[in-house]
Amino acid sequence: MTKIQNGPVAQVAKLVNKDPYANFRADGGPKEDAFAKLNELVVRLTQAEIDVANAQKALKTAQEQLRQLDEFDIPAYMDELGLSDFTTKAGVKIEVKSTIRASIGKRKAEAYAWLLKNNHSGLIKRTVMVAFNAAEGKSAEALLKELVERNLGAGAKQEMKVEAASLTAWARRQLKDGHEVPADIFGIYDQRSTKVTLPE
């Protein structure tokens, strides 16, 4: 194992290696070599945590670079060349695809109001929840039966949600059919991506 002179690993090694209860420990208690082993394990744990954090940071950076190339750099350069697809002499095919995306984000109130007003309420999914403890099974069943029979929601919590996939599919259909959809409320944007196909 590589020894680290400074930093958090070295600090942990120094702290764990000490036995603050040595003067009070019975003869049958753990000896010094036991604390050496514990010290080694904790040092390895601390180093592993640092390695994971570094790996996560490296992964995030790599993902950002991939997105930049995939969605922006290559599509923009293909636009400069006046191409939507191109096959190299080596047989590598490069295509730039365009996909409409939609997302409500933080403008839920406006989006829901617009959907309700314009007869698209079917996109809004309503969930009614009532909390019961484990011993209230009969009460829960009785309320559920009443809700089903009479469509009552007394004492229940209602949540409204629009699924992202459903919203995107709906937005694509609306735009394709020539209907106007407020892009600012529904976060509509044209996501471009690059597809690279290698020769067989």
C-alpha cells in the first residue's frame, strides 16, 4: 500500500494509531499490534473514500465533455459544412439527429393551468394518498372503498404530476400538427445529438 505523508489519510493514520484507553485497559484487552491492524484498515477505508470521490469527479467531467461534443461541437461544425450526415473514406458514418424535448421544470402552476384551459388535462396525473399506521388496516380498506364508490377525497393528499416522456411525446405531436405550444412554459427545445456508425 502506498504511504501518504500528508493529507486526510495521513491524519487518520496518526489519530487511529493511538490507544487513548491504554492506561485503563485490562491485560486481556487488545494489544498494540491489534491497533496497528485497525489503523491499517481505517487508512485503507479513508483512501478508498478519496478514490471514489476522485472517480466520481472524473466521471462527471468525462460526461460533460461527451455531452459537449455530442450535442454541440459536432452538430455545430456539421452545420458549418452544410451537412446533416457524412461518410468518411474509412466507412465511418456521422449523422446529426434532432429531437424535440419538453420539460415543465419550475413552472408547474402555469403549465397545469394552460393544459387545463386548452383541454389537455389528460396529461396531468393525479395521485391521492392517505396515511394510516399498520394497525389501521380496516379503516384504510373502508376509506378506499368509499373513495371508489363515491369519488370522495376527504382527508386525502392529492399530488399532480406530468410524466416527462408523456409531455415530450405530446409536444412533438402538437408541433407536428401545426398547433402552438408555449415554448417558455413547457421548456421546449431542439436537442441535437451525434450518431457515429462504424463500418462492419
